[in-house]
Amino acid sequence: MLRRAITRRGAAALAVAATAALAMSACSGSGSNGGDGEDVTITYGIWDENQQPAMEEIASAFTEEHPNVTVDIQLTPYKEYFTKLQTSVSGGSAPDVFWMNGPNFQLYASNGVLAPLDDQGIDAADYPQGLIDLYTYDGALYGAPKDFDTVALWYNKELFDAAGVAYPEAGWTWDDLKAAAAKLTDPAKGQYGIAASQYGQENFYNSIAQAGGEVIDADGTESGYGSPEALAGIELWTDLIEAGSSPTAQQMTDTNPEDFFLSGKVAMFQNGSWAAVAYADNADIADKVDVAPLAEGATGNQSVIHGIGNVANAKSEHVDVAKQFAAFASSEQAAEIQAETGTVIPAFNGTQQAWVDALPQYDLQVYIDALDTAVAYPVSKNTSAWTSIESEVLAQVWAGTVSPEEGLQQLAEQMQAALDAESE
């Protein structure tokens, strides 16, 4: 899950500072290991309180196999996680094993912070290829895929029934989505068909792929925002706002877009697989909603795939043990523990059914089926350097102060300059 607030003007400077700090940290640390049978305690950095019980169970299972090893879990809320991680890496006190996400991965891998895991017997075929690609750098695997999330379309059955609109289903097109959104909009009630939020992972990263475009090329060196396909993927959302089928950009700034859905003021909301547990636990909507595949654009209904990777600190005093635990925490045994909680979809192939079964009231299979055509989350060596630009320019596009055509031209040029600077 990556929908996080970005400080626009400061992000680029922060990214440069982070690169320098990580580079310095790569020169320090002994990397020594405890001998066989020596009592060892390793630390495991995570950011999700909801997943902590499962992580503790996974840590206990590892200790059962390695009685001399204790795993100490360190929980840091996501908002502070990467700031704290950068500081701890620079100071030589980073966790031995920690969670990593796609946008930050290459920055850490390229600066020697992470230990390669290729010698841990990890079989790439056991995981979605998009996640293996996401956590591979210079041909080496540095992150063991722990879980994944894809995106689907949640809808309020009560609002659909009241408007006499058929529920979303496989094969729905963008035109079907727009038509339904218009029918579900009732200005007198302050009700909208959909929330066309300025969210990349949940919204426009998917629609750009569905139009046949890309945010960034596979090498992470070329911006895709200058293409007609990218423009089509953006205009899907801005057209919905212009048509009045979605709250305005200002409304979605004043009020979290998801809150419109939770309060019954929006009939449809695209969201990641992490939303299933949250919606099931929400008494106001739990029995009113269900989920369907994304609508199809010119080339299909592709979803972005992302997921957390377990990585080992290359400068850990117990780096061999750290690498073993990173691999174990992404193993089939660990995946089965995760799946039973229903909080996330485990990355290990063949273990996802338990997650689907955990909430049988929803058609969660759509998230698993999305793997067939999923596209990798867009990243580069220093992702935050251009996502800050992306956020700032697209905010103007969503607000209507800059046209989509002009905004994407600006974004393509500025993003390319940031990408070119990465290779200097």
C-alpha cells in the first residue's frame, strides 16, 4: 500500500540527501556474524500494527527451527518509517531485517545497504514475476516478496439498487463505468457515482496501462507521460470530474476521497486489496459493498501490482542469520500464517486461497485473478525525485487550472530531467 502524502517541494531535496546519507552508510559496518550455536538476537523492522501478530508468529516459527535465534520486532508507523530507517542506516543502527517497498528499493540497493539473497534458495517461480522484478537490482535479488496488492473496483450495492443500475462485472468497459457513474450521481443528495481521486496506485497508474501506456519504461530511465496513451489514462479521471460524476478536486482535498465512499456519498471507489479487512470491519458499509474487476480500457483491465519485500541489512553484525530470516519470512510457511489473518495477500504462489476464504462475503478472487495481466508498480533508482513532480503537476490538472495535455507535457519533460539526473 503506497497512497501516502508527499511533501512536494521538499521531496527532491530529501531524496538527494537520502542518497548521500545512504552512500556514506555503505562504507561503514563490520558485517560480522555470530558463530554456529551462538545465541543471537536480530531485529525486524515493520510498519503495520495490524500485521504485527502475524509477524510475531512468523518470528516464533523461525526460532523453533533456530533455537539460538531470537527475533525482536520493531514497529514504526509508516509516516515515520523511512525517515527513521534513513537515520538508522546512516548511524549504523538499522534493523537486521526490515520491510522495503518498491519506490525506495533501488535507492537502498544501489547504495550497498541491502544484502543479496540469491544464496538463500529462493525460487523466483514461487512468486509473481512482477514482484521478483521489483526487488531485483543489477541482476541480483535483494528483496524476498512477502505479500502483494492489486487493485479492484469496490461498489455500494445499496446505491446501485436504488438507482436501478446493474452491478459492475468482468468485461465492463470505461464507457460502462462512465455511464454507470452518471446514473448513480444525484446532486440533490450530494451523491456521486465515483471518486476520481488523484491516486496513482489505485487510479491513474492502472488506467494508463489499460490505455496501452506506461508511467515509466521497464529500465526505469524514460518517462511515459508524453504519450497519447498516458493522456487517455489521465483523462478518464478528469473527464469524470468535469462531468460531475465525481467530487471536485477541492472537495477531495478537503475530505479524504475514501470517506465519501465510507459515508455512502460515492457509489464506486477503486482500492487495493488491503481495503478488504478494513471494509469488513466497518459496520456502516460492511454489508453494503462488494468488489469487482477493474473496467477495461483499450488494452484490457490491467492492475498495478505492488508488495512488500523482506530485506537484510548488509551491515548487520549477523548478516547470514538476517538473510536466512528474510527468506524464511517470505517462505510458504510464513505465507500461510499471513493468509489466515486476512490482512494481506501472501506473495508465495498457492497460498492466496486462505486470504480469499477469510472474507467469503466479498468476491476477493478478483484481486488474485488480476495477477494474470498485472503490471509492475512504476519505480526508478530514485523514485521520490519524480513522484514529487508528478504530484505537483497533476494536482493542477485535477483542479482544472492546467489542461491534461499541457500538464502531461510539463510532467514528461520535468520527470525526464529528474530521471536523467539519476544516471549522472
